[in-house]
Amino acid sequence: MSQSQERQESERVCASYPLDVSVVELRTKDCDEPRYLFEAPDHVGKRFDDEESALLYADVYFDVNGFAEAGTGGRGIPPEIVQAGRDTLAAYFVTMPGVDAQWVASFYGHKPERAERYVSRVRKRASEIREGIADRR
């Protein structure tokens, strides 16, 4: 479904960020549960089943100064994510369907609390980056 077709359905902006980045809740007539769309310039957009994952994806996006998933394939990871380090990669993993802190902890051989700290660090950095952008305007 194209973005213009999605826009014909009910929508609500969940989060609006600097640099024209946003997370939008989409409600369609054929689905009881809302879906969430991450939007940014030069990004194809990404849909999520839950708001929390979409918001974390936005945090990862700001943490690495933007990235594009186009061309990475169904199971690929954008190079910007991989190069950013373990905490950013962990947060990116958590945005994927069926992945949580427990899975990430198992992947890295750590306890879930450590995986949650990774995600927390990314959220904090992304918030600081957005504040810095807002202060410059």
C-alpha cells in the first residue's frame, strides 16, 4: 500500500521530531489494531505493530544521524547501525518483530538488564541530539 493510500485512513501524529521526522499512528478500516509508521526524509518509511518499537526506531535513527534501510535486504542491517556500536545495534534489534531485551541478552550472552541499559543509552543520546537540534534553531 502506498503512503498516499495510507494517508486516506485515520491517522494521528504520535511524535514529531526535528528535521521532518515523525511517528504516525495509522488506523485502517480493515484492521482493529493501529499500525505505526516512521517517516523521515530520504527514508522509505517503516511500519510497526506497536508504538514503542516505532519510537525506539526513531531514537536509533537520531542516534546514528539517520540511515536508510533501502538496499539492505529483508535481513540486512544498515552499515550506520553496525558501525555505531553494541548499544545502538541492540536497540535496533529490539525494534524488530519478535525481538525483545531477553532475545538481545541471549544474542550477546548478557543478562536482560544489560540489554535494557543498551536501549536506555540510545534513548538518552537521541533525546540529547534532538535537544541540540532544537537549541540551534
